[in-house]
Amino acid sequence: MPSSELRLYNSLSREKEVFEPLVEGHVGMYVCGPTVYNPVHLGNCRTFVSFDVIYRYLLAKGYKVRYVRNITDVGHLTDDGEDRMSRGARLEQLEPMEVAQKFANQFHDVMRTLNALPPSIEPRATGHIIEQIEMVREILNHGYAYEVNGSVYFDVETYNAANDDRYGELSGRRIDELLAESRELRAQGEKRSPSDFAIWMNASPEHILRWDSPWGAGFPGWHLECSAMSTKYLGAQFDIHGGGNDLKFPHHENEIAQNVGACGSAAGARYWLHTNMLLMNGRKMSKSDGNTISPEELFSGDSPHVSEGYSPMVVRFFMLQSHYRSTMDLSDEALQAAKKGYARLLESWANLQALEAKGGAQNGTVGKELTEGLAAAYAEMDDDFNTPRALARVFELVTRINALQGGQLSLEEVGAEELVQFRDGLGTLLFSILGLEDEAGAAGAEREALDRVMQIVLDLRQQARADKDWGLSDRLRDALAGAGVTVKDGKEGASWSI
């Protein structure tokens, strides 16, 4: 595949940087996964599809990638201090781990449907309590935390004093702003400062999820799990940490503090990547006002917000049309446009498969255009994984492919080896990197049968034209047009499309 220097936007430095992994040829990437107390949100799907493309592209560039994406099944509290898993268990009338398994299964089903590759490692917070307790010990030993009544809190002011006011570097918030904005969770009024946060919480007698610790029975803070698991599987310092924009503060800000507090000033991720939010009909998704849709409703069409169900690949293609750092606005009109665009892309891909170079000169005019256009698409991916601009380059190539198929451009201007390399490179980009699937190819038997029938019809029409039976020829053409089939006559014969 064409190769150039990969640059990515680092949320920490707020600028694009050349990507240089810690270990040549290897990448460690951690992405915050779902909290499995309810069904996965479509906005989360957008984030995980974005990082799936990033993962795929790093693999395609030849890196050996360890992709860690966690499952949060403890410690993520509601505004009134209740564990989200415990609340989910109460509402579902199930054990907390039943809730976790139910919604983890649903999450995995949706991601498979969207053709997202599984991560290398998918650790659960409840499976790493020992590591989290040990990290709390290290933070205490370094003087960045204190214990009160069985709970342990991270001391933000002490951390800032020892680390050049580092707290807030990711989110861009100053400590005085954070103090003014801080809200108190229930049972956390014992903190020395409102900016401090819990890394281990004392469990009340009725709390379901609880573990023994040196500070008494309790459970880890939500932020702690990602620090402990990223460190365990990727080391004290690693390459990439990703997640949604909404996690910058407090979750990711607190992760940075915990990693430094436990492992030293150079600990944690070197590059931070954040996806932007998914809107619907120009507004934030909200259950309270009905402006929401689930992945399943989007696929089935069982929602007042869509006119029909959309295939998972149309949905994925729609997501790829926005850069991961840009907001994305979901609407029925946008999905209709994506459906048409994706059909056009697959039609062009089928046309490309049918092309055979006819001894054309290597580096002919059209061959060079195809090669350079494909290189430009890959260059867009090297520019912070810019999928919409890469697709725009691809659709420029679609025009040329269709012109070759229709005879408007000559195959004599494309060398046989050039055509093979172009086909392989485009296929890698569309299917291995962008993660699309040839849905027409998936229904191969039906397509082949339709192709055979259409070939019979086109042969009959061609025979009518040869016999100068223009009436029959026109009737066949008009009947096909009435059925939504367009017949194109070219130098290489007639072709059809829906």
C-alpha cells in the first residue's frame, strides 16, 4: 500500500504530531470501553467504529498493535453516588454480573454487526481489583492520596504542587475553575478539597459490589480501573489512549494524575485521541425528549426518526463520512444519501472486478491517474485518519473506473500490472482499513443469478439491434428502465446498473 508519514492530532498538545511509537514497529493503544449497565448508545458505537478504523489502519501500515478496550462493570457512579451496575441490577431485578453479561453480549453483537474487529485484550474492571488496590497503595506511598473512614482520595493540590500545576493539562481547565465547578457526590463530603476524587470508596453495608482492602470493604473509583488496566497490559508508558470527548474531564484528566501518581512523571499515554459527539436531527440525543434511536432500531427501521431500516454497512459508511474529531449529525436524509453513495461505490467496485487490461502500456495516462489518486486517498488517512477526505478521493476514482467500464476512457492507457496493484490497493483501503463489506458480494448467489438473467436480456437486445429490430430493442430498454435498470451502450458492449 502507498505509505507516507502518519500524523495525528494529540489532544494533550492540541496540535498534529508525527506518530513515533515507543518501540519501533509496535503500538500499544488503550480505548475506554462501555459501562455495561444498559444497552450500548449509538454515540458510543460511533466512537468504537472510529477506533476500529484507527486500529485497522495501524495494522495495515505494518505495526504490531496491542489494542486494549475495557469493560466497566463496577465503580462508575451516578450523580447521587449509586454504582451504575448496582442501579442496573436493581432495575433489571438481576445480579450485577448478570446485568454486565447481558449488556456486554449486546454490545459485542452490535459491534460485530458493524464489522468492528475485537480488541487484542478486553479486560473487565471486576477482574482487576488486585491491580487497582496495588495502584492505590503506590499513590498513597508517593504522597498523592489520603485515607478517610475507609475511603481513599487523590490529593489534587499536592499533585499539582509537585508537578508544575499539571492537573487540567488535557481538558484545559485551571484548578480554580475546577474548584468552582466541582459537585459533591453523596458520602464524599469528607474530602479535603472539592477538587479531590475517590480512588477507593468505602462500601456501605447494603452495597452489593464490595471487596476487602487494606482500608476496609469497598470498591474502586471509576477512574482508577483504566489506569490500572492500561498499565498492566501496556506498561507505565504507552503510545495511544482514546475515548469520547466527554471523557476528557474528569475521567481522562484523573487517569493522567493517577498514572503519574503511581508510576512517575513520564507515565501514561503519549498521544491522546478523542472522538466528537453524535447529534440527531441537529440536536443532542436525549431520551427525555424522544430525540434518540438505538442501533437495533436504526437497522430495523422501527423508529419514527427513519423512513426505513438501514444496513449496518450503510450506517458504517455514513459514520466514515465525518472525521472522528468532528460532530456527526444523524438524520434520515443523511442516511438516504449514504445509502445511495454506498450503492454507487459497490457498483464501481463490481465494475473494477470486471475490467481486464488489454496489454496497455505501464504508466499510461489513465494508469497514472489511478495510481496517484489511490496514493492521495492513503495520504488522507495518514493525515489524522481523515476518512471523509479519503472517501472523497475514492469517489474521484469511482468516476474513472466507471468511465473505463463504459468505454469513455481506454483500458489501453492502463498496464495489466498497474490494474492489479490498483485493485488490490483499493480493496485493502475499502474493506481491510475502512472495514466496509461488499454487501452485493455477500449476496453472491443472488447477484450471479441476476447477472446471468441480465446477460440473456442484453444478448437478446444486442441481437435485435444487429437484426435492426429497433422496436424490440427499444421495448427491452424501456421495460428494463421501468424496472429501475439502466442500460449503457459502450465500445465494449452493453452494461447495466440499478
